[in-house]
Amino acid sequence: MPTGHRFTYWQEPDGFFIGYIEDYPDYRTQGATLDELRDNLRDILFDLESGLVPCVRHSEELAFA
């Protein structure tokens, strides 16, 4: 079953939507519509998680006992 990824987006004055996946804030994309932005974010996520992009920064939570 597919899992979701949170993303952040905004609309620029020129009308384009800009966004990034919260787990990968260094990798932004854009779309003329919100649906196009979502499609582009899915493409970026695939590239990032399949190893097609070198030197991807990762983050995780460190728990203390």
C-alpha cells in the first residue's frame, strides 16, 4: 500500500506553484497548477528514493533515553 509524504507549497505572484517534500526541503519544483506540482513532486521523490540523485541529504529524529 502506498504511503504519503507531506509537502509544502505556495503560489508565486506569476501564478506558478512552488513546493518541496518535507523530508527533502533542498529539492524544490514548480507547476503551472497544483496538480502539475503534485506530479512533479512525485517524480522528484521517485528520483531521490531510487538513488538517481547523488548526495541526497537525509534527516531523522534522534531519541534520548
